[in-house]
Amino acid sequence: MKRYLITTLALIAMLSCLLVVPSAQAEDTKVTLKVDGMMCSACSAKVTAALKQVDGVKSAEVSLDKKQAIVCFDSSKTSADKLIAAVTKAEFKAQQVAFKCDSCGKTAGAPGACCGKALTQVPAK
């Protein structure tokens, strides 16, 4: 009985270590940047490469037609300001934009963050 109790307690202790959730887990953040100065596909490729070199960037979708970049990143490793700096270093101008939902009134850094109806682009704060 004593051996069973010790084995059970040891097993519970090991399992409790597996169940500990880190308290400071960063969430992925999605931001939209307006990018000025892109004239061709080589320009958009240069912006994409500059964004992907920033530590913490998980994806970067650059649209030449829309003159924008949608970037998904780890907010514990980088920020929108660092992304803008990377675009600026690549010799383009960038600024963060936000989208306001006409239905619910929420403002988000990228489309699809709320109910997704009738979005209006607004300057980011």
C-alpha cells in the first residue's frame, strides 16, 4: 500500500509539471501597414524580404496593388514600430493603418478581427 501511494504521488508530481502553463505567453498580432513607393513586383519582394528578416515575424503578405503589407508577428519579440523601421530601411515609406467595423464599431489592426462587416480604413493610433 505504501509503495502504491508513493508511486501515485510521484506520478501526480510529474504530471503537474506537464500541466503548468506559461504565464506570459505572447499572442500573435496581425497588423496592416500602408506602404508607399512600391512600383513593381521587385519592390514588393524587397518589402516582403525586409519584413521577414525582423525577428518574430511569422508571415508577411505584401500587395503591390493595394500598396499594403499584412504582417503576423509575435508581439513579445517585435512591434509595429520595428516593422515600419524595417520597411523604411528598405527605402520605402510605411505607416500602420487600422480598420473600423461599421457594424460593431471595433477597431483592429487587420481585417477579420471582429464580425467582419463593412470595414472602413482609419489611421492607427
